[in-house]
Amino acid sequence: MKLRELLKAVPVTAMTADPETEIRDVRYDSRAVQPGDLFVAVRGMQSDGHRFIGAALEKGAAAVLCEQPPEGEGPFAVTADSRLALALVSDAYFGHPSGELTMIGVTGTNGKTTSTILIKHLLEDCLGAKVGLVGTISNWIGDEELPTERTTPESYELQKLFRRMADAGCTHAVMEVSSHALCLDRVATVRFQAGLFTNLTQDHLDFHGTMEKYALAKARLFSQCDRGAVNADDAWHALMLEKAQCPMMTFSAKGAEADLRAEDVVLSASEVRFTAVAGGERAPVRLGIPGAFSVDNALTAMAAGRMLGIGLADCAASLARAKGVKGRVEVVPTDGDYTIVIDYAHTPDALEKVLRTMREVSDGRVVALFGCGGDRDPIKRPIMGAIAAREADYCVVTSDNPRTEDPDAIIADILKGMPADAPKTVIADRPAAIRWAIDHHRPGDVIVLAGKGHETYQEVDHVKRHMDEREIVAEHLEKKRNERNTP
């Protein structure tokens, strides 16, 4: 593809590169540059791509797209915002693939993963569509699962994924759209036919600074949607409606006035049931994922279905056929009179919700085993400690993904929010903590392993070490069985 074709939508202020130059590929990591590539120098959180322009040119970059003219010789094009330019160039390079798909975006602090998976199920079940999914747990092209590194990939990888989806025959794509992706222009070229907002609770304040800035980042989704829907039960929904630049609808699980709402909610240890009401229509809903938040997630999926022309009754019938989500209130088999649940809850709100949900179904104690991630918002650590101490009967404070921080220092931050006399045990080694919790259970207990969810690793000093909580539980239970059966 010629350079001029790639730069067609990019506002270029200065240029020495020949617009007729044939470009082999687009790169924003100088280490990956090959002869004939266009190198886009992006200013990142930890490094500035402009520092590596020389290295990219030495590797044979055919041209450089940057925010300031590089020192020395070299073909370049200058633009005011190279991160936005990367999105525009990537979109052009892959042939504007999102325009070939019906795009559905879901943003919010909690509930994005389950909601997107339920939406994918609805579209496949009700429309017979082949659906792609971009999510926290994994990416999907129809029935093919792909690994993922972060909620929303960088714009180049995202457009590459959309191209794969479109070429594979997908007609729809459902995305978890993070606030980072919106602020960093990773989805700048994507037009969503439907956008949805789940909720906003404290998270990522190390990046955004304040809750209002965090909310405004989320609200950007509704400036690039054809239609939108927001959770009327969330305190920030009014701001979403105010900032929206498209027709909007509302949904509610808690009795608020809304276009779609849940009535007669019944919760059990295995499912949720309610009546969905929209205008004069009513439909009974059953979803086999326990917890009050499952009502919110079901309504989010139904709102998406409604915006895409699926009837209320069809949405309801389809949800009854939906399955649970790995790492979201996932019940792990035990051989005793107690329950172990794995959940991704890693924010204050999510931890509070899962513990309250387990309180509703527990015949014994609720035991919270949790930690907090390193190199992430430290403000929430004592808050999560306070929530766990309040909502659980017993806490096992341990490590999550310490990354480059000292696990003991993270735990010390958590303990600052917990009363000194709160029933608790501190074991920094997470597998050892899980084994301890199993060994000290009581009849009827629900042990909540919070924070890791679908993850099968623990990140320490930039290394992802294999650690699957399901395996830890199964191996320890097998060991205990062998010990009991040994004379």
C-alpha cells in the first residue's frame, strides 16, 4: 500500500517522505520494524517512540510518522497526535474492517465480560450470526478462541483482529471497551451500532486521577455510537446521557424508571429469575449465573438485543440457554460440605457485590481470600480491606499480581483498611493461602477466591508464572484424599 493511501485521513503538517513510497507494514515498536515498514512514533506511558526513530530507520523503515521532525536525515511525516494517527493508519492499512461489521461496544467498571459474552450468545442464538468478541478473558472469531493480553488491544492489533473477523465471515463484533482504549484513541476509527454502559466504581484512578475524569472517559463511547443504553441504577448514568450524541435508552434492575427493567427478581444459589418489562411487553427471564449482578448483566445483554432488533421474548428465551462465564462466580468442585467460588472481583465494588451475593446463599461463613494488584491504583487497597472485613466473616489476605511491587507492602496497604480485631489470616503466598483456607473450612462455608478469576498465571517482576486456582484446589483435595486413604 502506498504511503499516501495510509495517510489519507491523517492531518499531516510537514512531510519529507515520498507519498508514492510502497509501505510493507505498519509498526509502532521499533524492535519489530522490517525494511519497507512505516514506523509510527507514539508517546507512551513509560517510553516515547520518538527516541527510537533512529533505530527504526537503521532497520530499514521506509518512512516515519511522528509529532516532531526527527534529528538527522530520514523520510518523515509530522502530525499533531501520532497515537490518533496510528489508529487512522491502521484502519486504512487493514481496509477499514470495522465498517464491515455490526459493532457493539460495552463499557463500565464491572460486568463488561459477562455482558459481552451474553450478547455474543444472543446474536448467535437469535440471529444465527457469526460473532467476533474482543474481551478481557479472550478474543473470539466465531467458535475460535484467541488469547488476549489486555481488555482492548492497541489500535493496530485491534484493526488486524477486525480484519480476521470480517474475512472469516463474522457479521457482528462485540467489544469490551476500556476507558484506556477510549482515552488513548485505540477505538477512534470504530463506529458502534450499539454502545452500552454497565456501571462506574473506583478503578484506574492512577490513570484518570478523579472519578469524574474516569466517567468522562467512559462517556466518550456515546460520541461514536448510533444508539446507546445505560444502567439507570448507576449514579453516573445521568452524565452518560448528558454527553451522548446518539439516541439513548435506559435499563434498571432496582425499580428506577427505565425503558427496560426487571421486576419480581428471585435469586438462588444456581440462577436468577425475573420478569423483563419494556413498554407494554413482559417476558420471564432465567439466567443460570447466580448473583444479583447477573440481573444487571442480563439486562445489559437484552438492551443490546433490543437495539439490534431482537424481540424481548426472544432475548428472554435465549438467556435461559446461556452458560456461565469462567472466573465469574465460578463454582469449583469440592468433596466436602462447603463451597469454593472463583471470581475476578478486583475492585472495591466487585468485591462487595460477590461477597454480598455469597452471603445470600451461604449456610455457613463467607470467607474472602483476596489481594490487590501491584503497579495499580493503591488508593483502593485499604478500601477493599475494609469491604472484606465488613462483608465477610473471615478474611485470608494474600497476594494477587504483585508485578514489580513487594507483596508484603501491598498487603500492608490492605490491612490499613481493616480493623485490628477483624478475623483474618495473612499468607502472602497465594497457593499456600488457598490450601490454608481449604484446611480450615467449616461446614456450610463459602470460600471466595477473589481477584484472579479467569487468569491462569501470577505476574511477578514482568514474568507471568503459571498459577491456576482450579488446579491448586483440585491438587490439594486429591492430596487430602490420598492422606485419608493411606493406612
